[in-house]
Amino acid sequence: MSKQSATIQEVLGQELGPLSDNERLKRESNLLRGTIETDLQDQITGGFTADNFQLIRFHGMYQQDDRDIRNERAKQKLEPLHNVMLRARMPGGVITPKQWLAIDKFATEHSLYGSIRLTTRQTFQFHGVLKPNIKLMHQTLNSIGIDSIATAGDVNRNVLCTTNPVESELHQEAYEWASKISEHLLPKTKAYAEIWLNGEKVETTQEDEPILGKNYLPRKFKTTVVIPPQNDVDVHANDLNFVAIAEEGKLVGFNVLVGGGLAMTHGDTSTYPRRADDFGFVALDKTLEVAAAVVTTQRDWGNRSNRKNAKTKYTLDRVGIDVFKAEVEKRAGIKFEQSKPYEFTERGDRIGWVEGIDGKHHLTLFIENGRLLDFPDKPLKSGVAKIAEIHKGDFRMTANQNLIVAKVSKSNKAKIEKIAREHGLMDDTVSEQRKNSMACVAYPTCPLAMAEAERFLPSFVTDVESILDKHQINKEESIILRVTGCPNGCGRAMLAEIGLVGKAPGRYNLHLGGNKAGTRVPKMYKENITEAQILEDIDSLVGHWAEQRETGEAFGDFVIRAGIIQEVKVSKRDFYA
């Protein structure tokens, strides 16, 4: 039997074992309906039961509780304070001022925390919405043209797109493709409209899921559209990436990168971060066919027995890149051309004002950890709302948790800057290091968090700033620093120069060796260490960097050249060596 035929037998599941229970759940869900509506009427509990706990994810929500008060409530013989987090579907992160004011109002009036959280998925999240307000939340979003369909669960999630406000025409083209891809890969079931928008019931036998299938995907799936040289969406964190290729300022097609992903499981060496592979170039008119072909190949070949090995990256490693690529070509009816030249040089956001080639002005606001709330000394959330009241352009959420006030006219520029400065949204004292540091939410709301991230980062960055000052590192330089509360990858620590991955309360695994362009996975340097130990190591390493670096050499490049850490390529062997 040939290697290829043996591989195909394997990917079809003959050697993968019994299906996971999530496969039963999806199969029996009546195309994602389950008994969610029945649960909504249950006033005895604030949560969702059995399968519905998982099914609401396909509708863009996660059930959570406030872990800070969980033990106290247990002592009072109360169930955890169940609530949901909703992640909106916003391809490319573009939102209008009118929409912004509506989500601001809902967050203020109907969520436990009153905040809007900008996320690494280039969208916003509501946190702390109680069961009685869930339908109102969806109906409020629907009234302003927003939904949360397929922003979680085993589907293609919110499609990211490089924000790039300078090259406005190219960005507009790329953004339109991000929107088209998002719509093309959406679930077709009417469950969302029926349950949350009081839509008319339909006979499920008439519904079909031609791309996702009635059992949907083996695992979550993430897609991006990126415009070089900015890798602000971190392509290697995603299953499918369309790298925009332009000629004379016009989009002509995409290089297609497949199989990136950062999630792993502590202690399980069958799981690992992985860079995406470049399949080649495809013309614009075949973009949707290629997107569908990659998704359906993963749908049919992905591991439905072990969810820890169900992502696209593991399918590529199991069947072989060439075999997977050939199947995509067959299904899409194309032949990938040789990749066009491109280079990623940076991935941070351009904080402050920039002027586009169309003469419009764009203001990128640094929002630490993406948390928009009125803090005692910085009423950030109120400031953005005030800007929205007078802004005539749009807002763009970035994959780095920042917010761009885009397409500002020259006449409105001074007014917007005044509001931004009065509300702490523009602060000239914020260091480059802080601008290039990021964390996921973690405690108190994320049920997966093993350690703090968002609440840990601000003071930790202050300590790192002191270390950089001590070793006389130029104020214009920084180290890409990211913290994630668990190994699931939301904070994208596994593409950082210094990445902290939560292991237990107050303890992290320290990873080193990513690069500025976001094309290199860091490797574990030390495991399960405290904040004090991490800072001691950073102090020592930065000292060596300051003394021994070559001209212009970044920290991540230095630790590899100096042999402090070995470069990670893409395979499990390389990562765990």
C-alpha cells in the first residue's frame, strides 16, 4: 500500500480511535439548537446545563463565573455567579460610531463589570452578562447590524485583517475579502436567529451545512487576511492566512499559509505551537474556493477522537504537508503558483496619529490589555464614547487590543485629540515597552486560567521598564512581551520575544526567542517559576544583551545567536528538544 493511500485511510479516522463526546454533542444538537431555549427559561440556575454549556459557544458565548467570589459563594451554599462572555463577529475589526455608542450603552447598563474588552481576535467582548439579559444582548447587537455567530466553537471564527490605515485603498480591498471569507464560511443553520432573535422556526431537514458539515469542524479554526510588511494579526497563530500581494497598489491575489497555531497542554508532548506553512499563491477570483477547500479538508481529515490533536496543525503533521496541499488543490480546482515575494518586518500598532494616502488622519489609541473602563484617573470608556459622538469616520479594533479612530477629517482632528488627552486615551509618557506588551483576560472570569495575566501585566511591565533603564536600553526600543494565563494561547505568548505561560497561581513557564516579525516560535527557558525568579532572569539576560548585542540586534535574536536558547522551527521534536 502506498504512503499516500495509507495516509488517507488514517485521516479518515480508521486509526484514530473512538469519537470524542463533543462529536456526539454536535451530532445530536439539531444544528446547534440543543435545548438552549429551555435552559433560558430555567430560573433555578444562572447557568446552562449539560450540552448547552458547550453549544452556546457556537453562538459566540462562553459560560463563566467570577472566580474571585466563587469560594465565598460556596460557603454561603450558593452556586457560582454564572454569567456569559460574548465575543462579537467583526471581520477586520471595523465598527461605526453609532454601533460603538450602542455597545457602550449595553455594557454600562446590562453587564456586571461595565467594560468593553478589545481582544486579540480583533473584536470586542462583553463580560458578565446574566441570563435574563442574554436575549436582550443579542437583539441589541442585531438592531445595529452586529452578531456573534461562530465567534467560538468548532467553526471558522472572526476573520482578522491588517488594520493598516495608511494605505487606505489596499486596506479596503483586503477588508472586503475578510468580510467575504467570513460570510462564506459561516454556519448556515438558522438556530441563532430562532433562539436569540425570535426568528421563525424552520424544518431542520431543509437546512444544510455544505462547508462546515452537520458535525461542524473537529476543532476551532482561525483565519486572517494580512497586508505585509505589517504582521499585526500574527499569521502563525492561525489555521489559514491570506497574505495580500499587491501590484501598483492594487490587490492581485494572496499567498496562502496553512497550519499555524499556538495552543498546547502542559505536560503533553503531543501538543505544541506550530508555524503555518506557505502553500503558494492564488489569484483573487479563487480565494473563496481555496478557503472552502482548506476548511473542508480539515473537516474531513481532522482528528475527531482527541480534541487536543484536532487542530489543522496536527492534521498537516500527521498526513504530510504535500498530501494536504494536494487535496486542497483538488477540492478548489486550482494549482497553487509559486509564492510571491513578501516580508514581515513588524507587527505592533502605530500608536498616535498617521496620515493616510487619501489625506485622512488616523489616531491609534493604546488601550492597555484592551480593557475599556472608566478608571479613577483615566475615564477611558467615557472618552471613546465622547469621540464616537462627534466622529464621522469609523473605529478599527486591532489584533493587539488597541483602537484606531480612523478617517478623521483635518477639521475634526484637534477636537478628537483634546477628548482623547482629557480622558487618558493619549498619554505621551507610555513607554515603548508597555505598548509592546499584551495579556489575555485570565482571572477572574476565564475558567481556563491557571495564573493571572491581565491584572498581572501592568505592574510587571513597570518592573521590566526598570530593568531596561538599569541597563541603559534606548527608550525607543522594547521587547515583545506577552502573558497568557494558560497554555491555550489567547495572549499569543508563543510568538513573543519573552512569553509567560501560566502554570499555577503566581507561577509561569518562561519562553524566549521569538522575533519582531512574529515568524519564530519561542522555546521554554525555565518552567514553573515565580514572578521574582522571572524578573531575576530577565535582569540577567537583558544585561548580557546590552553588553554583547550586535548593532540593532533585537532581544529575541540575541538569545538565539548567543546560544541561550535554540531556535524552534515547526515540529514537535524541535519544540521539545
